[in-house]
Amino acid sequence: MTRILVIEDNADLAFGLRNNLEIEGYEVRVAADGVSGLEEARSFGADLIILDLMLPGLDGYRVLKALRAEGMSAPVLILTARAEEADKVRGFRMGADDYVTKPFGVMELLARVEALLRRAGTGNRESDLSERLGDVEIDRASRSVTRAKAPVELTPMEFDLLVALVRRRGAVASRIELLQEVWGYGTGVVSRTVDTHVAELRRKIEEDPARPKHILTVRKAGYRVGG
């Protein structure tokens, strides 16, 4: 099983990342500060590290510098609120492989994780498999969808929304959860964005959008996938 280390001092964010990565089939460990993160990196043998920059004890730059100085070659994805170009350049020069700024969409982050792992030759085979939803097939590696073998043209957000629903394997996703995962919105945002995109998805993948079989509404709760 592919192993991922998350070094993040925000407990809520770390919990969310761990939960979403474990749903994808990864083995995940979490460290809440730079010192323990560096120790975990040495002992865990992670295939990929997600690293915050603003950490207590030892900041992310120093952790990254130590990792590379010790010869650790696992991809490092920096996850931070620091969006200045100078911060990004410094991170890449010190050996980071990717750089994602907060707030972010979970689906985008998962896609970047998969891309880094594939590039490193340690991709999670389970997470790279195609998903099926009735006669709809979803290829996450190529971000393509077919229905009854015919191509379905989805926008990037429609594709990410579909994957976010399918990966729950029938569990309900609330609108707030989908807004956070796909669009990176905070919990205070009220929007019909999800409903609009669900309606468009149904139009494209359902045989009868008025009586959907694949994307089902759960009253007062959100959406889930059917057969």
C-alpha cells in the first residue's frame, strides 16, 4: 500500500486530509509539528509527503532542507497559505515537487498526489483504476468519461464532482462537503453551484435526467450515487 505522510499543525485540516487519502486507499500518518514530522519521515518510509510551511518547532522549509540533505527522494507537496511567488521559488529550489496554496479543492489535491506518485513510479494501483457507474466508465488517470462506450464531454468541475460522488461508494455527500472538496469553498458559503452542476451531470450521463439512476438526491442531506 502506498504510504503518505501529512505534516500539518491544523488538526481539522489534517483530519480531513487523512480521511480523504484513506478513502483513496493510501496508508496515512500525520505529524503536527516539524520535529515529529521529520522523525516520522525517517521512520515511516513515506512514498509522498504533504508538508505545511508554517509549523511549530521546525518550519516546513527547514524540514524540507533536512529531508533532501539526508537523501530522501520521496516527492514533497507543499501545502500552505503562503502564496507569494518568492515562497514558491524558494520551495522548489529546496527540493519541493509541487506547491498548493490554501484554500484548495480536495479533488485537485488528490489529483496532484496521484500525478506525483505516478511520476515517481509509486502510484497507488487501487486509486488509478477506472470506476464504473452502470454503463458510465470514469478513467481518473486520463480524466475521461464514457457512457455505453461513447465519450462524454465534461467540464473539469463536472468531472471532479462526479469523482467526489463516486469515490464515496453510495455514501451521502452534503452540498457543503462537495463545495469544500471540489471548489475549495469554506463552510460559510451558500451556493446553488452544486445543484447546477449535478443537473448538468445528469443531463450528460443519465438515460432519463428527470428520473436519475446514477446521481440520486437525498432529501435534506445532499447527493449520493446509485447503480
